[in-house]
Amino acid sequence: MDDHAHDPSQLRFGTVLPAGTAPEQVELAVLAEQAGWDGVFVWEAAYGPDSWSMLAAMAARTSRVRLGTMLTPLPWRRPWKVASQVATLDQLSGGRATLAVGVGALETDLPATGEVTGLRDRANRMDEGIDLIRTLWDGGRSYHGRFYDYETGRLDLGAAAKPVQDRIPIWVVGVWPAPRSMRRVLRCDGIIPQYAAHDSDPRPGDAAAVRGWLTEHGLPGSFDLIADGETPADNAQAAAATTAQWASAGCTWRLETRWEARDTMSERIAAGPPRSA
């Protein structure tokens, strides 16, 4: 195991931007890079400011932060289109794209559009979608599954969409400790844990259990384990103490969110990430 993944000083910090107009979110991304954050992530809605257009604009205005969604409801998207959007972002950003995927949340992500809503159906489509996206990024031109078929003889299109990164990271929601959901994680590059064991807020010990499972299944300490939550903007010591617990538990990223207090997000971003001194 890579012990450095558990060193609080090695924890990376991202911010999930609140809803707002496209120009507002682009300016927050610029602010985040200036304030020292490591990543900027945007919500992907069924209708609203288009996440991939915004991320492309952010790529043009930034030079360092990783850029991605939090997250893409893959069963409700065409996988080849998502693959194209992420590869394009990777090119425009010089290799800073990350794709985070989940099955989608019915209560927040899906208006009445006639999309598939059954959990098993969504999970099966997500599995195939991940495999198809990876096939395309690896230069493949053929994929045939239960839900998706893709076949092309066009070599030039695949070459033009080749990502900059050798392997664009795919982060996937994994329900801990559900066996099938966790098996899906083994095919990806990071896990966004959804803890099913209790109704209270997750604790660092929960993340440590996930890290232990990842290690048992042969994944290194550098395999991304994501934590999220809120930390205060006006108490750097308390914020750093909170995030250090998650780093010690094996997390590699801590994402700052403001789902219930979006009006304070610019202040929190400007204060900078809660790094340990």
C-alpha cells in the first residue's frame, strides 16, 4: 500500500460548485484555482447550464485544477457522447479531466422525461456505459452489449478524440458494503462512497473500512477514495483538523460542498482549502 495516500499533507481538495449561471460558475472556478484548490466539479442536471460547456470554458481560464462532474448520471446519457465530451475536455485542459458517474438520483436529477428509473436497469446500463467509454478512450471501434451497440470503421474520428491522459480517471459511486456495487468499483479509478450501514453522517472510520476493502482487493493506496462535506471558512485550524481525519482514514480527495448554504460558497472557496499546516 502507498502510505503517502494516508498522509494528511497529501490529501487533495476540490470544490463542488453550487447551482448558478454559467458565467458565475466559471468565475468561481477561476477563484478556486487562485485560492489553491486542486479540483473543481460541477453538477450535471437534466436541464440547466450545460456542465461540459462550462468545464470547457473553465479549462480555457485555468491551468492547474482538475475538472469534472459531480456527478454524471450515466444511465441517462449516451455513453459515446459522454466519452466524446470528456475526451474533448481532456484535450482542452491539457489532461485535467475526471469523470464521476452514478446511477442518478430520481428526486433531484430527473424530471418526467420517460427515462428508465428501475435501480437494477440503471445499474446494468451504468456498467455497460463505463465499459463502452473505456473502450472508446482506448481506441476501440466496436462494442456490443445488452443495452448498447457501437460500431464504426472511422479511424480518423477516434484519433481526433484521443485523450491527453493515458487513462482518464473514472470515479464511480459505490454503495458500501453492497457486494455488487463494490465490485463495480474494481473496474474504475476511484470510489465515491455511499454508506448504507447507518442513517447518520459518515465518519472517518467508515472510509477506513472502505480503504481496507480496496487493499484486500489489490488496489493501491493511490486509488482515489473521495470524502465530501463542509468545513468553516473562518476557522482554518478546525477545518484542517476535520479533513486530516479523512486523510488518515485513507481518503485521497476531500470535496467541499454547500448543498444547503449555496450563498456562502464563494466565501468558502476564497478562504482556500483546509490544508494541514
